[in-house]
Amino acid sequence: MNLVSIRIITDNVATLVNFYEQLTGGTAVHLNEHFAEVRTSSATLAIGSTATVALFGPGAARAAANHSAILEFRVDDVDREYQKLQSWATPFVNAPTTMPWGNRSLLLRDPDGNLINLFTPVTSEAIEKFAPVSR
């Protein structure tokens, strides 16, 4: 089994897509007015409108109601990202901080309030954990 996608349900697809395009530097693929995907080399962030929730079952998901999941993006230099983001991304939950598990992390929120962690492995153990596997 492979985790390939995370989907965020929103009342404003255009705003969220624009935010994640700016954050990742990628371009979203719009499958229709209610659904878009921001694809990275390791996974896809899907963004669906509240209109799509009925397809799964009424009330299966609510926009802007996440208080338990954190979307995590590994970046080359979290401090550099922090400097770039200060001109447009708010609110920040913290400034770059080295965590006990060896990642330097920056937490911020998207326009719907979803928590985002940008991180860079900085200890040898954390760097090794994210090293490419040779085959």
C-alpha cells in the first residue's frame, strides 16, 4: 500500500490552489471547477470543493475544520523558505525551530487554517532517514 494523495476540502478551491501553487512553486492540474491537484515528486495534494463531499456521503468532510492533521513538505533550506514566505504567507505558528527528532521546522497555516510544516532534516539521523534508497 502506498500513500499517494492527501485531499483538502474547501469552500474556495481557487484561493487554496493559488496558495499551494505559490507555496510549492508548482502548477495545479484543474480537473474541473471543483477539483484540482498540486503534484510533487513524492505525492499529490488534491483540493476539492465542498460540492464534492456529497459523492462520499453527506457530511463526510467539512471545509476549514482540520485540527489534527499536519501537511508536511520537505524543503532544502527551511530558513530560506521562511524569508521568502514572510512577504505573503500568514499566519505563522512558529519561526524555524530545530525539533528533538532532528528536523528544522516552520509551521504556518493555509487560508483555510490547515497546519503546514515545512522542514529540513539537519541532524545526521534525520538526514539519513530521508536519504534516497539506492536500488
